Amino acid sequence: MSNPARVLRLEYLRRTPSAGLLLVQLAGILLYPWMETSPRGRGLLAAFGLVVLGVAVRVVRKSPWATWLGFVLAALVVGLFVLEAVSSHPALPVAAAALEAAFYFYAAGSLIAYMMQDWVATTDELFAAGATFTLLVWAFAYAYVACEAVVPGSFSAPINPEGPRTWMELMFLSIAVLSGVGLSDILPVTPFARAVVMLEAFTGVMYLAVVVSRLIALTMLSAKERK
């Protein structure tokens, strides 16, 4: 017999897939530092990326943006994962990072469309607000990876300033910029890198002003109507 509590948790995640995506993304933040320090860990990092990709595709299916484009982008990303595993061509990391950035931007846009399609703030849409933030963080982090691959030395840091930045460093920069806290020791030093960072700062401000504020207003309106 199945565990009733486990069945309830699975049913809850089925009804609120955005919660599952948010949980996986937050788990990744804690796991990434342990994954990128060894060859085996980097393999796990790639595998975990595929898990996140699969969960994101499942969540995007609820959006009015759910078209063939998202599945094509996901399939291309998986294909490049496989090519990177068997080939060391220098163009592959750039193409993979650019495609992953495109997919996460698409997934974030899909969730924003999902949250904006009605005038009721559901529980899943509240989780989607958090999941969209993490998707944007991942999207810009991959954009930084592509930028660093095209122009080495695009980002500097106090430790090993001339060396390539790690995935965790670039994701840390992305979270700091998108959230607006600005608490990052990773600095863009080339014009294009600074342009991408400025776009992320603008995106973070507009996301809070347009999407999150709308969900808060709808939640308060629903509470007022219930009273």
C-alpha cells in the first residue's frame, strides 16, 4: 500500500507544478557548489540541468505560450548536452549556453503569460512568481556563460581576476543583479558584459513592478472579497 502522506504530496505537486520547479531550482542553488568541483560533480551538474529542463518543460505546458518552440529548444539543448559529452569543439559551449539562455527566457516568459492570463491569483501562480524569478536568474547566468566564452575575461573577481568564472560565480552575480541587492564581487569589465548586466537589472525592476505587484494586488482583492 502507498503512503497516504506521500500520495498527498505527489498530488499537491501535480496540481501545483510551479512549486515543484521552484523546489528543484532552489535545491540546485544548494547543490551546485558541491557539483562543480570535480569531474564526477560536473557530470552530475549536467544531469541535474536536464532534470531542471524537464520540470520546466512540464510547467510551461500550462501556459498560453505552450507551443512547439519550447519543445524544440529543449530538444536542441539536450542534443548539445550529448555533443558536449563526446566532443571538445570550442563552439559547443557557446552554442549550448546561448540555447539554454534562450530556453530559460522562453520558460520565464511562458510563466509570466500564465500568471497574467486571468484575474485570480491561484496558489500555483504564487509559486510561479518564485519559479519565474529563478528561471530569469538561470537565463541570465547562461547568457553570462556565453559572454565569457565568446570574450574571455568579460567578468572579473578579487580571487583569480583573470581566470574564467565558474557557473556558481555567474549565477551569484545573476541573483544579485536581478534581485537588486547588488551584493556581488563579480564585476563585468567589458562593454557587452556590462550591457547584459544592465538589461538584467532593468528586467528585475520591471518584473517586481509589473508581475509581482499585480499578484499581490489580486491576492489582497481576493481576501477582501472573501471577507
